[in-house]
Amino acid sequence: MAASWAERLAGDREALSTGSRAERTAGILRERIIEGVFRPGERLSEEELSAALNVSRNTLREAFRQLGQEGVLVHEFGRGVFVRALSTEDVRDIYTMRRILELAAVRNLRNAPAGALDAVRHAVESAEEAAGRADWLAVGTANMRFHQAVAELTGSRRVRDVVRRLLAELRLVFVVMADLREFHQPYLTSNRQLYELLVAGDAAAAEKALAAYFDAAEGQLLAAYADRTA
């Protein structure tokens, strides 16, 4: 397991050549969490991560601190840093924020940045391609990219950054789903339909469809959490 993610992170070293190394390191780890490389409860080894990314321990600790503030990682005294396991209260709060931000993004459709819908389309097609090869983890990642692209219809850097953090947390929620295919497959059709509404310029119908989407997904996840603790 360590070797697989270490090899993957070694390919991220080039991305650390510009900007704040701590911020870039946090960004890389956040993206890998979104992709499901690290799972809830997993301990993150400073030694192994610093070697994989070729960054100092101080840089890595600053990245850990940033992701801890975002609610993605947690530091346990005397034990180390772990990927956080979320609660039902976290799930409800995440979906409350998603409704506020993504529904507002859809309402802003008329003023969306040029090319914004291309990113939505690409995410839809990536999910469909991954489903075709039965890679349901990749379908989940493409779904994250879909919602990130929807949020970016706002044209707001701050909304983009907040939604990226929410999606990193959301990936930690998906671990409760026993069957990823059963969970993700219905949303392939929903995402395609939502994209088509956006292309048609029907923001009102798209907003209604996205609200129903959130209600269904939140309900599924809360039910899965209830089953796990029963």
C-alpha cells in the first residue's frame, strides 16, 4: 500500500516547484484524498510522505496543520496524524454548505466564465468512461470533478477553494458505502441530465434537479452511517 501511494506522490514533485511549498503540499494531499488514495483512519507517516514528495518535515507539518484546520486530517497526541473519520453531523453540515454554494453556482449560469461548461462536460464523460471499465473508484473521483466544475460556474476563486475542501471531506464519507457501483451508478444519468440542462441554459430546472440530487445523496449516506452504527 505504501509503495503505491509513494510512487504516485513522487510524480507530484514537479508541482511543488512554484509557490508556497507547504500550500502546494497541502493541495496535493487534498487531491489525493479526493481521489481516495488515503482513507479515513489511515495514519500519515511523516517520513514516508516527506521522502515521496521530497519535502522537508517542516513543510509537511505545515501542510498537515492546514489540512487539519480544514477538517481533513486530525492530530492525535503521541500517535501522529490521521485522515479524519467523519460523523453524521459532518455529513449534514457538508451538504448544507454544498446546497448554498453549488445551487448559487447554477443560478449564476448566465454569468459563468467562458469555457466553464466544458469542464462540466469533461467530468461527465470521464465518469461515463470509468463506468464503462467498471472502475467505480474513478467514477467517484470524476463525480467530485463534476461538482467542482459546477461550483466554478460562479467564477469565484473563494467558492472554488471552499468547494474543493468540502469535496475532500466528502470523499471521506463515501467509505461507508459498501457497494460503490450501487451508490455511484444512478448519478451518472443525473450528472448527464444536469449538464444538458446547463447547456440548454435552463438554470431553474438545473437548480431543481441539483437540489433533488443533494437530497437523495445525503439521505443515502446518512442511512449508510445509521446501518454502520446499528
